[in-house]
Amino acid sequence: IYAVIVRNLLENAIKACQQKNTKEIAISLALKNHKILTIITDNGIGIEPNELSNIFEKFYRVGNENTRSTSGSGLGLYICKKLCDLTSMSIIVKSEGLGKGSSFYIEVATN
């Protein structure tokens, strides 16, 4: 399940960076309070602060439908969230806004 979530987040990060000349995607792992923390960060299109609360909703896609240049169904992040809810994982997203990239944080309990 973890691999499915990470793969989806990486695919989204690649899509988010499509319009950039320099594409930056970073993956970091840390052990924090008996939990493994995975952070996937990109320098892509970013997410408006008012959209952050909707990002894991079914069929939700960031941005304007008329100007969006990437394909997708709006199910990937929804599925990631549901998989986390069914296991001992949690997922959150942070972004400073459009053009500033996004970071997704996944926590997995080690015991």
C-alpha cells in the first residue's frame, strides 16, 4: 500500500513540474517519534491555500479546468488518502500557493 501511495505522489509531482524548465522533486525519509516520515516535495505549480482542504476529495483537481495542461481523473490523491485511512498511515499536504510547489507528508507507525 505504501508503494502505491508513493508512486502516485511521485507521478503527481512529475505532472506538477511539466511546465518548469528545471524540474525539482525531492524525497526524504526520517524517523520521528517511532514513525517513518516520507516527504515528497516538488517545485511545480503549487496549490492555492483555499484549495488545500479539498485536495483529497474524490474527483477534485487543482486549478482552473480551462487552463489545466495535465491529464487526470482527480482520483489519485483521494485513493492515497483512503489507503492511509485504512492503515496506520497519515497523509497531509502543504503548499505556499501557486508557482511555489507542494510537499506531501506520509507518516507510518513502526510498531
